[in-house]
Amino acid sequence: MTAYFWGALAIIAIGALIALVVYATKAGRNAQSVATSKRAAEDAESVTGVQSAMSKAQANGPQSKDQLLDRLDAGTG
């Protein structure tokens, strides 16, 4: 009877340890996924900002020397 008790206790302990390892692994993967998503969002925002600035510079940029001088005279350059 005592052997069955210790055997069952060992099986329960091993099962609990396996469950703990599985849980920790899953939590680690989720944390890594969140970190990767945050980095991807930051990169996308950075690229969007650069593209927006480039588009604005291209749209507002002078097309000729006369236009540049007109903008400087107007105080908007």
C-alpha cells in the first residue's frame, strides 16, 4: 500500500513539474511575441514618419531658383 502511495505521489509531482514547464514555455513565447509586435509597430511608425516628411518636402519644395527666392522673401522657407 505504501509503495502505491509513493508511486502515485511521484507521478503527480512529475505531472505538476511537466505542467509548470509547459506553462512557463507558453508564457515566454507570448512575451516574445508581444515584444516583437511592439518593435514592428515602432519600426512602422518610424518608416511612416520618414515617408511623410519626404512627401511633405517634395510637395513643398521649391521647383526653381525663382520659387526658392520667392519663398525666402515671403519668410516661409
